[in-house]
Amino acid sequence: MSFQTEKLGGHMAAAVSGLDLNHLPDAPMQAALQDVLHDNLVLCIRGQALAPVAFRDAMARFGTPMLRKQLERTPECAEVNIISSEDRDALGDGRKIVNGANWHTDDSFMRAPCSLTMLYGVVVPSRGGDTQFTNMYAAYEDLPTETRRRIDPLKVVHKYHSRRKLTYVSTRPADEMAAMPEATHPLVRTHPETQRKSLYLNPNRMEYIVGLERAESDRLLDELIAHATQMKHQYRHVWRQGDIVIWDNRCTMHKANADYPEGERRLMHRVIVAGTEPV
Ligand code: SIN
């Protein structure tokens, strides 16, 4: 087995083809896939046809899959969540939910947020429904030296129901909320595998920068978010059915788009793998 690699964005994202993940890659091939991911931050594996258990098993080669009870799960495999155009707030007012409609990195309200997220395009709309990504290494490296020096030591409190949240957040059972305590993370983190520094922002979950007045904290967070999400730092993934897109939450943010034609379906299967506490 071998694969071909194609660069997708100018500064991030690559697609590989020629693989059928129903047959798990051997160790050298898995290491080569990890390298493509480290170099490109977003890795798309084209042309897959995987049942939920096979999807989970292939993703388990990248890390330890985690259970996420707050999203619907496939009946066949508890570690595979469903993200669908039909998602509704089942425990709340029943309104339609678009998961991840604003810039975010996954699970930053946890002490040890997931390292990678894998989304598998089971049904993709005829147009729209792209996922956007932003390169948080580039966003950090592109800051003036003086700003980097100022923000390097700062820490940020993240929480699930942040006062700064931008989106409607679906209602969760009390036991799940209790399992989502706030977490304090560095504003600039060092990737544990590449050792590169990146901005670590989550517009929907950041509450305040420790040690700053709220107004000053809000101003700095707003400035950094605007800086990080400039077009020059972005890649926009146009889905093909059968794509698996793997992204590194430690050095990217992402955002879903629900702009596909009314009545068309978008169905994704999702796995996340365990991470460590950001440093
Ligand atoms: C997510 O934020 O996990 C979902 C992204 C998408 O559906 O494009």
C-alpha cells in the first residue's frame, strides 16, 4: 500500500489518496500519515467507505478515541458521534443546531482537550457546507515581536458557557455539565510533538485573561481573534463524499458552514482522540 499526497491550501492542508482504511496502514505508513498531518495541520484522506467501527479503528491509529456523550452517537460504535443537518436541541426548545458554526478549537473547556478531531463525510450536500480552518502557528508567528513577548506568559480561563460565547449552545443534562469544569490554559501553547508555538484561542469558550481587567482582556482577545482569522491564515475545505478530514486542535481553529441548499442533507461521523494538558 502507498499513497499520493496533494497540497490543498497555500500554507496548510494536504489530501492523500490511494488508501482504503478498511485495511489498517502498517507502522511506516501510519508514521508517514502523521508526518503529513504535522506538516500540514489538516489532513484529508480521500475516497473512504467505512462503517462506524472501521472508522473508529482507523482513527485509533492516531490516538485514543474518546467518548463524547453530548453529541448523538452511532448505534454501532459509541466513540463515533453524528453531526447532521438534522441536529436539534433535543433537551431544550427543539431548535435546529449547527454544531461549530463559529471559530473554535474542540473541547478547550476541558483540562486536557482532545488533540485531533476526525470528520468523515458520509453524506455531503451538492454545494456549501465547507469547513474553514485557520493556522494558529502562522497567526502566532505573524504577530509583532512586542505583542508575542507580551502575550507569551498569559493564561486564559475557558468555560463551556462562556459569557463571551457567540452561538446558541444546546441544553445539556446536569451530569454532563458537571463534567465540563472550567479550565485555565496558556494563551500561547507549545505543540507537544512539533515543539512549535501557536496561539491558543477559542472565541466561544474563552472567559477572560488571568490578571487583566475584563475590558482589557476582552479587547486583547478580540484583537487576537481578528488577527488569527484573517483570510491569509485560512484554508477552506470543500467536502467530497468519502473524505476523512483530520485536524490538529493544538494549532488550528475551525468553523462549520450551514449554507447548503434547503432540504439537502449533510451527515458527518466524528471521532476525537485524547490530548494532554496544554503547556
Ligand atoms: C465541528 O466543529 O466539529 C463540525 C465542523 C463541520 O461540521 O464542518
